[in-house]
Amino acid sequence: MPELPEIETVKLGIESTVLGSVITSTKIFRRDLRFPVDKNFEKLIINKRVLSVGRRSKYLLFFLNKKTILVMHLGMSGKINVSINGVSEYEPSKHDHITMSFDNGVFLIYNDPRRFGFVETIKGDLADYKRFKYMGIEPLSKKFDALHLWSKIKNSSRVLKNIFLDQKVVAGLGNIYVSEALWDSQINPKRTGKKTSLADCKKLVVSIKKVLEKAIKYGGTTLKDFRQIGGEVGYFQNKLQVYGKEGEACCRRKCKGTIEKAVISGRSTFYCATCQK
Ligand SMILES: [Zn+2]
């Protein structure tokens, strides 16, 4: 599943190719995505200009003129292909559900085998958007600091792993980067919110920002030449320290521990019991 850094990378890739351009046509091959595509979708986006491209959690946002926002979510398996040579070279492939042409020649293809993703439009203010109503803080925002986190978790008897997967607490974190951030902060994923001090929250905030920023930086390198050649955006394998490394030696300096896998609420968690307390 793409996590926040992947979506940020998709955002940057899309921004670099369609910012300022007008959507000239769109085709929808399948309307039964996670939520059915509205019958007016095409009408609402055609002939509108992309004023800016944004991201909230794992949602991509195309801010169009006339106060229209196109929301795109890649779900579990979605990706976006960008061709800068337009529709002429396009050969439809399986699971292409939506295509969009822009007046600068860019052609965008939304592909999603499992169809957990969706597209929809909002009119007006993002603050009223139903899917963002209960969404937690953006982890890379300045407002996400130790005090904020502590206020959200200090009375919780849930374990940190579950707290961080809860999108109402922090938006956009998934299984991979929660494992990475907990390892980086040397805090055990099974620790409860109640047993987490303000000082621990400080470490956690630093680690969460650090692992996400590192991954975004890595994703940025996959975008090299993207503007010139287009290509596929959505997934990349950043260098990970613990995720998927069960049985391997912990790579923290001077730690002699081994990475273990635990299943917490049905999700795999990777950690080192020797250095994560
Ligand atoms: Zn260790």
C-alpha cells in the first residue's frame, strides 16, 4: 500500500507535469471504484485549469479553478502513469480506469488492480470535506510536536503501534513507517500510550518526521528526469532498517539484538526487543 512518502512523490511528479495546464478530456473505463464515480465527474473537471497540486494524508488534491477540487486516492494498489507525449502512444492496459488529457500534451493514466482507490470532486472549501473531518494532524506539519502527541496519547491504554495506525491521531502513517519510526526512537511498539512520557513523545516526533523525510527525499530521486520522460509514480523501495527484516541482526550500532516480528491487531510489526524499550 502506498504510504505518505509515496503519495508525496506522486504529488511532486504530477505537479511537475500538469501545473497550470487545462484538463481537455477525460475517459472513465470503470466507474465502480471504491466509491462509484459520480455521473457528473467528467463535466465537473473538463476545461478546468490545475492551479495547484496538494496532498492531505494519502489523498492527492488537484486544486482547479472555479473552486473545484479533484480528490484522488490510490487505495491499496493504485498508481499513476504520466506520458508527456499525449494520447498518441497510449495502449490501454488492464486495470486502467481513468485517463486525463491536458492542453500541454500530458496524458495521465490512473491504474488500480484492486479498486480500493477512488476519485471525486469537491466544490468549495476543503475544511468541509467529509473524509477529512476526523482526520488527525499531518506528521510533517510544524503543529505536530511532542506536546500535541502527548496530549493525544497520554491517557490511552492502546499500544503505540495501534495508536500510530489510527488516522484520527496522526494522518498518513502506515505499517512500514510506523515500524521504522519506533525503531529509530528505540521505543517498543507494544508500549501503551499511558506509559509514554513527554520526553518519549519528543523522540517519537523527531523519528516520525525523520523517516518520512528520508523516504520523500529518496522518492524525489526516483523523479529525476520525470519531467522530461514521464513514467510511473506510486511505489519505490526506500532503504528500510527493520520493516520486513525478521531474523536479521539489528543494524543499530553496538546492538546485538535480532529483529522480531509480532502481529499486533492483525498487522505485522517489526522491532528489536533488545534496543526498543
Ligand atoms: Zn537493536
